[in-house]
Amino acid sequence: MAGYRLVTASAYPGMMAPLTRHPSCICVLSGDAGVTPGTTGLSLERLDGVRRRWRFGDVARLADFVPKVLATSADDDRPVLLIPPRASLAWESAATAWPGRVRLAASPMRVAEPIAEDKILVRSKLRELGLPVPEELILDASDVDFATVARKLGTPFVMQAPSGAGGQGTYLVSAESAVTKALTGQPHVSHWLFSQYAGDMTINAAGVVHADGVRLLPVSTQSSGIRELGFGFGAYCGSTFGSLAESAVEAAAIEAAAVVGEWLRSLGHRGVFGIDIAVGGSQLALLEINPRVQGSSWLLSELQDEPCLVSHVEALLGVPLGASLRQPDPVRPGSHLLLRWDGPAGVVHDLPEPPPGVSGLPERGVTLLPGAIMARFESGKPMTTSDGRALTENARRRILSLKEGFDITPARLPR
């Protein structure tokens, strides 16, 4: 990477650590404000005065500022390496507009987009690969009927929009009213994926795909749907490494990652990928594939001697792995949690001084929209129960104490 100047892009600056601290990093593009010391930064939060839950399309808006980065950076003959979570038309256009000066470090859009945007397609492929998946039903929106789905899958069942990410567009359904709410809330969704509920715990198995092999990464337990953090069912709110007690489950997840990694390699995918897996007892059910930088990639990178995000960029640059690694390297224990604002749009008038292990707070005067990150928590110990569904008592106290230090009043938004 020394032959390039690095420019990272992500929902929040820390999502691309340790790349943001790399000596070659010249700019951090992000949704939330904040920048790594020694680099410059440009955020949508400071441009708009608003912090929101940044979706993939929002982050892609940062591609418009690549000319400004080039114009204001110090004289340097090295080309810029743009590193977004995954490719999009905006990022591809930003790179091709500056031939020889800018290179996009992302898996080909033709490979990643269908996998990232269509859970139904992915579920079918996982079944073809001989991997365990939940029993499912696919229905056009006009044909959705609670009783029909409940007879086939039982209750509760999971209802998903095919293109949802991070738990958005995912519903746990126990009654007809929940189906009606989902259909009304997302009228643009033409067809839905219904799945049998496969377990209370969700884990993530991951890897880095090189041209000549797959580097397998440690398995994490995902934290999801924790109300105190401002999340609903299925919404990702953090990860824990080094706490999975069931070795047979971990071994099966790693083997599944090896199969998926080789399939992705055959398609031409390069770089990081992850698989979300539901666990019920000792049974695994693969849910979806993330062909991109994940929300836990930065944390895993911080816990590794050879950071996976560095391997991600090297794989995209064509650096060979040498041989497929059938077992992940040992990893130090660690966890992180996201705290999101779950109230109406509000202006931040005051906020607490973040204690050690807490970062990412908004600035005074910023308008917080529902779903925006209020803070990020990091620890060397688990902050949730073993299934990732509830906070430990110590973490709950820390989070509630921090929330009490905010002074947020309702915002007047333009009509």
C-alpha cells in the first residue's frame, strides 16, 4: 500500500481503522464527523449539520468530493486508492474520471451488488452449495397472507425485504398485525422472503478472498435487537470476538466460510466477506452473505496481529495469499456496541465527556435523526450475554449513564 495515497470512506471514521491510521492515509471520508489524528477529514454530518443513520447510498455521496481531496492534498506522485465498504456506480465513476490518478479498492460491482442486494438469490445459492439454510417461502407483496406463512413456517417467523442491510427491513412476526405493518412501512418492496425462525443467537463467519486462496477469519457473536441501544429485532448493534463457547458450532461456521469463500473466489470477488448465521442449539442456518467490509471488520483488525482490513486491501491489489488457511489465526478477545438515537429528530445542546472506551459522540448543534449513532463502545470483555441479545449489567449502567448526559430537544425540520 505504500505505493498509494489512501482515502477511506465509511459511515463513521472508525469503521475503516486501522487503514485510517496508515502512514499513507491522506483523507477520511465519512457520514459521522470525526477524523483520525494526522489525516484530514470530510463528513456529511458537518456539511449538512445533521447526523442520520447513514445508508450505503448516503456514503456513496462522498464520492463527489474526490476532486476536492485531490486538489487540496499535498504534492505527491502516488495515485489515490479509494477504499469504500463496497463498489457502487458513484465510486466507480469517481475513479474512472481520474485515470492513472485514482484507483478503486473494492470488489467488482458486477459480483458484489447481486449478492449484497438480493437475499433471495443468496439463499438459493447457499442451498446449491449444500449449506444449511432455514425453511423459506417467497411471496409477491400482493400475495402475502399471514395464515399461509404461519402454516408452513410456524410462528414466530422472519419477514425480510430482499435488499435490506444491517437488520433494516427485517421483522420478527408473531401476529398478522406485524405483517400489515411491514407491508405498509415498505410499500416499494415487490416481494418478500419469509424464513423459519432458526435460533436466538446469530454469529458471523468471515474471510478474505485472494486470487489464489481464502484467508479464514475468527467467528464472532453478533449483538442484535437490544432495545437499550435503540435497535429493533434483527438490527445489528455490535460484535464480540473470543467468547463463543461451543467449539462444534465454531468449527461448522468456519467450514461454511471456506465453502462460501471459494465460491466467491470463483466469481471474481476479492477482499473481505462475511456470513450471518443463526444458531439454534447446535444447529446452524446460514442467512446471508456480506460481500464487503463489515461493521465488525475494524474491531477484528484491532484484535489481530495481521489486520484483516490490511489483507482486504492487499487482496484487491493482487497480493497473493500463498495458500488457503483452513483455520483462523488466534485473536485477542474484544467487543463493541453501537448506541443509536431512538427518539424524534432532535438538536444536541449538550453531551457528556466520553469515558475511556467510548467514542463517536455527535457535536453540539447537530440535529440527530432517528437511528443516528450517539456513541460507540469498545471493550476487551463481552458487553452482552453469550447470545448477544441482552446487555451485561455493567454495560447497561455505562450506557444509561452516558445517555443521561445528553441534552437533546425536538428539532424544527423544514416541511
